[in-house]
Amino acid sequence: MPHHIRLYIRDCLLGFALGTIFSSVLVVFNVANLQHLIDNVQGGWLAFFLLCFFHGIVFSGVQFAITVMRMAGTEPEEDDVTGPPQP
């Protein structure tokens, strides 16, 4: 498998894991009364799934963007020769 495909898949999986952890922390700490809503409303599991899914999309996009931006500084720099070009 090409390197860039492996890089994209790895960053997407990492982003979805971070999004799920973030959503779980929101529910556990009962931010905006989410735990009560998920536990007591019919279809609350669907709301939690969608919360994890959409956070996963955002976090995986950010994770991949950070990885790509960090790659720009890892290219070998060309020798900066001053003066006229040599024949």
C-alpha cells in the first residue's frame, strides 16, 4: 500500500479515536446535561453515536492536516549557493 494511503488511514483512525474519547469525556462529566439526555431520552444512543461520529470527522481532518503541515519542514533543503552559476 502506498505511503500516503497508509498515512491517511492512520490519521483518520487516530482522529476517530480522539473524537470518541472527547465525546465520552463530555458525557462522563455531564457537560450541558448530556449524560441525562443520553440516558433518559428514547434514541439517546443514536445521539451519542452521532456525537462521536461528527467529532471523529472533525478530529481526523485536523489530525491529517497537522501531519501534512508538519511534513513540509522535513524535505531536504537544496544547497543555497550564492554567486553566478558554474558551467
